[in-house]
Amino acid sequence: MGQVAAIVVAAGQGLRAGGELPKQFRRVAGETLLEHALSAFVKAPGIAFVQPVIRPNDLALVRTLTGSLNVLEPVSGGATRQASVRAGL
């Protein structure tokens, strides 16, 4: 069996959630929701790679947030969720 990769699509604007920040950057228990999601996959047995998919404008922020996590270099998402998943693949 091949290695398993997890794609974490966090390229949305989070407008339906309201507030000033997209929901993936809101803090819960000291970390952003994105950090919680990525670290869960990093720690999961059987997951070899974790691929974040983000908005291009968030690259610097995501690099800072993921600096201590063993994830692949973030890639830019697309105009739709389907395009973002394709970018992660």
C-alpha cells in the first residue's frame, strides 16, 4: 500500500462565519483552527504527508503558523473548493 497524504483546504474567506478574520485563523485554546487541523493530521498514525491549501495572500502568515509543524509547503487554492482540492492534489 502507498503512503497516505492529507489535504487540508483552508483557502476560503470564511465570510459566513462573520468576524474580521477568516475562521481558519481564529484562535481556540491558544492556537488557530488551521494549526489544530494540521497538527491533528501530523500526529495521526498512517499519515505520511500533510498538504495545506491556502489563499495566496495568506502565505506568509501560514508559513509562520506552520513553522514547527512537519507539513508540506502550502499551495495556493483556486476560485472554488473543487479547484482548491485539485491544487492540493
